[in-house]
Amino acid sequence: MSLTKSLIVNADDFGQSPGVNRGIIQAFEEGIVTSASLMVRWPAAEPAAAYARAHPDLSLGLHIDLGEWICRGDDDWTPAYEVVDLENLSAVAEEVSRQLSLFQKLVGKIPTHVDSHQHVHLNEPVRSIAINAARELAVPLRNCTAQVSYCGDFYGQTANGSSLPDVVSVDGLIKILNGLSPGLTELGCHPGLDNDLETMYAAERSEEVSVLCDPRIRAALSDKEIKLRSFNILAGDS
């Protein structure tokens, strides 16, 4: 087993808003972001896709978007919006296929990876549909592909929305880097600017941009001999 540590830093929600786009682009151009996942249903998806077409080093995946849920209290989750009924197998399959087709239309090629908004693909029936889609594309599916481990620790809230400011900090990210296992790891992140989304995760996005662009993070990666990679290195793998 190789002891080499490689890291893909993937920014979710690309295309959800102009501010998210700006944050992801800054974290790519000035920071350590190497990949992004596109939400094709939103108006800002087209400029996000145009940017990715012009910058092929930014590997671009499909962020399956079937809805968003907000925690109003302890385990009291209510929908901010729902695209389809998650229990309706045919509706989910049709929507995933539609979003994949739209991705290819916007970007001009297949995604380099697949994941989903609020990780809805980890539960059935979305899981099986997403696995089949990723298998047909021969691309990794988050948390379901052996060659890539997923780390979601760089997230500034608890599951019910309580703030975790120490996590989204330079020290917090360095702590995560210290704990990486050998092999290829995807680190999820949610950078954004302008706070232009009505969502639980809002103010934390600009903090993520600052941390991801902080030169101390690049220094830590170098010191720990962690190599930055993107999903481009897995293109075409099963």
C-alpha cells in the first residue's frame, strides 16, 4: 500500500448563485480548490459551466439536486424546496437523467465525478440510481467508490445547524490535514461570497474562502507532503 497522501479539494454548489460562483472561483484561483460540483438547475449554472470550460484544470462533477432541507430544531427538518419525491423511484431516475443531460449540454462533456446536494444519494432509492449513473459514466460517486475516501469534516455547522467556528479556520483545516490517511481523499467544502443564498449554511461560506486561500494551508500541504489532485486523474476509471 502506498503511503503517499493525495487530496482532491472539491467545492460543492457551483452554479447555485453568483456569490457561490465567485467564492469557488477565488478558492480555485488563489487557494487549494481543485474540483467543483455543478448544480445545473440554477440560473448561475451557465456562467459556472462557462468558467469550467475555459479552465479545464478545474475538474467538474454533477451535484445532483433533488431538494434542500432546513433544520428548525432538534431533528425537525422541513423542505426549503423539493424537486421530486425522494420515494418515487421513477421520478428520481428521470430527474437524475435530466440533470445529467443538462450537465453535458452546459459543459460539453460528461462529469468527472458525481455527488449530491445534502448527500441525498446515500439513501435509497437515490443511492441505487446514482450508483448506476456513475457506473455507466465510469466516474467516482462520493462515498461509494473505493479509490477515493471522502472527508466532510471541513464544515462549519453541526447536523442541526449549530455553529462550529473552530472547524472553519486555518487551525481547524490543518488539523484535518494532519489526520489524512494514505491514498486519495476528497475533502468537501462550500466556499461562497456575498451571502446571497437563503440557506442554513451562509455566513460560513466566506470564512471557507478565507481559509482555503490562506498561504498557511499551502505551506501545511507542502510540509506534510500532501499532493493536490483533481478528479481529472480518475477520468475514465471504473
